[in-house]
Amino acid sequence: MAAPLWPMHGANLGTLLRTCDAVGACLAVPPFDWVNGALERGNTLRHPTCVHRIGSPLRWLDRERRAGAHVLGVELADEAIRLADLPAARRRTIVVLGHEADGIPPEALNLLDAAVEIPMVGHGLSLNVAVAGSLVLYKVAGLL
Ligand SMILES: C[S@@+](CC[C@H](N)C(=O)[O-])C[C@H]1O[C@@H](n2cnc3c(N)ncnc32)[C@H](O)[C@@H]1O
């Protein structure tokens, strides 16, 4: 399940929704009014998609974790696993994506079981969130 829980740009939600469809994952989104419109605009698939509308992101992550899900943050972090070393998921996995400007909020970091980072050798400091999420979703799904 892809979880862009603090989104800023609707276009990224549409892109992630298409990747979710491609790898057989669902998308979890927060209860912001503008999110539904963004998903409708971004859903070029024209068929039903799997979208979970969650309540409070922190409470939802905590509940998922207690219920046995593996909560995997996608973030550049010292202790993060490199994408190439990330195994395919063997149980329910929540792929948590950060805010486009601020990343994953500090209060959510201790709800992560692990973090994965995508190595970068260029001059940019980070990837677009939908690109980063798509790469990780393919790896988690075992399709790469
Ligand atoms: C544009 S980045 C956020 C950059 C922000 N300035 C920061 O310091 O975290 C938005 C999100 O994309 C994901 N992301 C972008 N590049 C990444 C990378 N190389 N490895 C892992 N996650 C990445 C993370 O989920 C991040 O929170």
C-alpha cells in the first residue's frame, strides 16, 4: 500500500495511483477535501482503483503497525536500506512517502519499522515523491 500521507501536489497522487494499479497495490490518502478531485483528475485508468481514505495519518500508521503491517518509510536517512537491497514484501507493507517540501514529519519517524533510500549521484538533493514511491513500490511488489 502506498501512503503519501502529507501530500502537497495533486499530480503526484495521480501518478502514484497509476503505479499502484500497475503493481497491484492500494493507495492510502489523508482526508483533505482537495484529494478526491486530484485523484479523479489523475486517474487516467478509467476503471475502479483501490483507494483507502484514512483519518489521522499518525493514528492510522500506529493501528496498521499494531495489526502486523510492516511500515516502510521512503526517505534519505543514515540508517536507511538502499533500494537495491530491499527484498520484496512477504507481508502487508505500508510504503510511507513524505511531504514534497518537508519529507516525513519527525513525529511519524518512530512509527516506521525501516526506511529505504534511493541512492543519488547527481546534484539534486531528492527525487520527485511520485518517482521515489514508484521505484520502491515496484521493488516491494517483486516486479524489479
Ligand atoms: C522531494 S522529497 C522531500 C525533500 C525534503 N526537502 C526533505 O528534506 O525530506 C519528497 C519525498 O520523496 C521521497 N524521496 C525523494 N527522494 C528520495 C530518495 N532519494 N530516497 C528515498 N526517498 C526519496 C521521500 O519520501 C521524501 O519525503
